[in-house]
Amino acid sequence: MTTQGAPEIDDFLSRAALRGERSVASLRISLCALGLVNNLFFAGGLAPFLAGDAVALVRVGTMAMGIVFSVAMIRRLRKGGEAGWLLGVSAVIDSAIALTILGLLAWSPNIEHNGLLTVPAHGILVLAVVAAGFRLDSRVVAAASSTVVIGATALLVAERSWRPGQSALAPTHYISFGIMLMVAILISLAYVRRTRTLVLDGARAAVHAERARQRLGVYVSQEIADFALSADRLELGGQRRLVTVLFSDLRGFTRYSEKISPERLVSELNAYLDVMVTVVRKHGGMVDKYIGDAIMVVFGLPEPQPDAPLRALRAAAEMQAALLVHNADRERRGLPPLQQGIGVHHGHAIAGNIGTEDRLQYTVIGDVVNLASRLESVTKERGVSSLFSQDVVDAAQATGQETPPLAAAGSVQARGRDGSIEVYTLR
């Protein structure tokens, strides 16, 4: 049974079947070990085995081989890779072990009974059939069931030939045994069908959830996608958080965009944004939003980052370096180079869900955002590529780690603030 067109689900189901095989192998080890202890120390003891009794040797050998095969099977499954064919082999071996143990009763001179179907041991055949269902494959159940039916029929025929005087089985014994095997087969097949349905439903749900997370992460940052999907409930409102905000904007891109086609505009802009966002993610920044060709990035959300200011400074420096490489590629293609301005500020903001009940946006608002945007716009006036506030520089240096080379760039008058703030740029 396959689910064509859904490789993720097929893989999920295969792994579930292999887990079932590991469980059967562990159970086989336990049962064979108990059988060894029983045969060597209780039922007959060591004497028949040491004396070379054929029945004792075959019985002990069968259980020992069952343990060895189970251990080898578990080790093989731990290595991973394709092992589907082993499931059928394992199920047939289970049936063979059960038939061998039961068959020994047919010719053992030390056991008195009125027929194989009158002793409780014939229930291990049912166990072998039911265990086949743990492989989650109806073909494996069919192989195990066929082995049991053919083997049991041969044993019953052989018993009537070898021990005719001790077999007193009535037709009802055969009918009951046949019904018992049929019920075991139906139970095994029902288990396969039901479990596969549950596993497939769970796999589809997991695949759909992962696709939803990935696709949601395309429209918002991956961090916000994970946060939204893991939250028990999304509510309006926010919390006061210490964050570092980075604004980046292309200079003169609006005028440039008026001279090219919309298709080319989107292509060039996407190429630029891909380079910048790769750097941002490398340093743990969260892309809050795109505003045309501008990028708003927040460090310290949704999880706190004690070194958020340092991350932001390093990201800004690497964005500048990445732009030089990107421009070299543009020039090779006959395109004009791009210029950008970056502004970074550090401080407290309100972070949370802003909007309405049916339309939320996780973002940050506050003076830290306004000032970062203001610093970015001032870079053009100052003729520099970046400006960092005194607050973000002090906080980055307080981490005790090395910051990018900086140079004082005077002061900036911030709207709504008394006085000015000292700013720095990349040296």
C-alpha cells in the first residue's frame, strides 16, 4: 500500500512500520530467552541437551537462532535505509519458529497429549499471525498467515501418521483451530488497516502543518511563523521589550525604478533583498517587514538576545560588504550599482500583536523604531552608508566582544527629543 505523490507520507509510514518491527524483534528476544531458560533449567533440564537429545537440541537451537536473528534485525534497522523486504522475511521466520516449537511436540517421546490442538502451545501460531500486523503491510500478513496455515496443516497430517494412537482430535478441534486462525488473520489485517489509516492521517496532518509553517514563513519571518503556530492563542496587545532595530533603505531606487519595467524591477529588488536577508538571518535578526525597497529588522525578538546590539552592528557591517559583492555582479551584467543607508538604534519598545482581531501583525512600536528610521534617512544627508546611535554602540561594547570598526559621526537631532544624540558610522 503506497501513497503515490506524497513521498513525505510514504517515508513517515515506512518509519512507523520499522518501529513496529523493532517492537516485534524485542518481543521475540524476550520470548525466546524465556523459552531457553525454561528448557534448560526447568522442562527437562540440561541433561537431555548435554546428552545430545535431538528434540532438546533443535528446541534450544531454534530459540537461540531467534535471539540472534532479532539482535541482528535491530542492529540492521538502526542503520536506516531501505529495509522493507526484511519485514516479510522476519514475519515468515516468526511463523517458522512457532511451527518448529509446535512440531517438536508431535514427535517428542517425553510428552503425552491427545493431539497438538489440545495443548495451549498451539496458541503461538496465533501470536505469529497477529505479530505480522505490526509491520503495517497486508502482504506481510498474507505471507505469515500462509506459512502458518501450510505449516500447521503439514504438522497435523504428520502427527496422525507418526502418532496415530495418541491423537484423539475430533472434527470440532480442527474447526475451532481454523476459526481461531481466521480470526487472528482478520484481527491482524484490521490492525494493519486501522493503524495505517491513523498513521497516514497523522502524517498528512504533520506534512500539512510543516507546509503551512514554511509558507507562512514566506509572508512573515520564520521566527514569527513559529511563534504564531506554537501560541495557544493570538491576542491583541504587546509587552515592553529591550530590542535593537535596524532600518535599511536603497537610495535613489524610486527614480531608478521609473526607468525599468515592473518585471525587471521586481527581479532586481528580490535579488537585492535575498542578499540582505541572508546576512540578517545569519546574525539572528528578525525581518519585521519590507517597505518597498526598505527593510525593517529587529534583534532580540521573539526570543531575547542579550547581545542583540552587537548582532545588529555586525549585520550592518556585513550588509555593506555583501552589497559591494552584489554590485560587482550587477556591473558585470551592465546594471548600475546600488547604494543603501542603514540606521540602527537600541532601546525599549512595545512588541506584540498590533491591528484587529481578524488582521494581526506582530511588530514593534516605539521611539526606538522611529529613531532607527530617522538615522537611516540622515545617512544620505551625511554622505555615509550607516549611522548607529550612542545607545547601540554602548550596549554592543558592554558585551565585551569585538565590534566592527567605528568612527564618530557627530550628532543628530531627533524629532520629539530634547537635544541631540551622538552617532557613529562604519570606519
